[in-house]
Amino acid sequence: MDQLFFERSKRQLLRSALRPNEQRDHAFRRMVLSIPAGKVSTYGAVAAAAGYPRYHRAVARLLRTDPPDSLPWHRVLGAGGEIKLRAAAAHEQRARLNLEGVRFVSGRVNPRVDMARFEHQLKPWEIPIHAGNS
């Protein structure tokens, strides 16, 4: 019974995360825009700081569907600092991060950002309400 409830909850969360939600997306945009050049955060940290823990897939959807270069999308990574994009997009993300001075450490399969040095601690209480509204 508990396993069935867990699976249903997980599917419901996934469906919700894949649907656009303007209030939630606005909160995500504010968090992403608060990441300074030369720093990074994760999809999960952005979602949690915006008040939507476990909505990391919704952050990824937003970054994928918003107009190109409307957000500093390259500063958002997978857990542990891993680039989750593939092919040319992954190369572009790494190049943009390198231009901002972000450095990578060798990983098991893929290099990862040195999160100890470059992770930005999101502080939603320090972000003005109007951030990103232009």
C-alpha cells in the first residue's frame, strides 16, 4: 500500500513539474537570475530556494523552453556539479562557464564543476521581489 502511494505521488509530481505554471516559473527565474557570474547552482537548489522542493525537472523544463539567453542557463547544473546537457549544448555550457572562470575537476565519467569553490548559496530572502521583471 505504501509503495503504491509513493509511486502515485511521484507520477503526480512529475506531471505537475512538466506543466507550465507562471507563478512557479517566475520564482525559478528570480533564483536563476540571482546566480552571479563565475558561480553555479543546481536544478534542485534553484527549485528548493524558489519554494518548490523536488521540482528540479520543472527548472530544467523552464531553462529548456524560455527564449535563448533570457536567463543565465549555463550556471545551473545537475547534482554534484555535473553538466546534464548533451552534445553541442554541453560543450557550450562548459565553454560559457570557463569564460566566467568556473573550473572543473575530473570525475568518474564526466568532469564536474568544483562545487566547493564555485557553488552559489541561494538566499531567496535577499532577492528583491522585482528581480528579473523588466
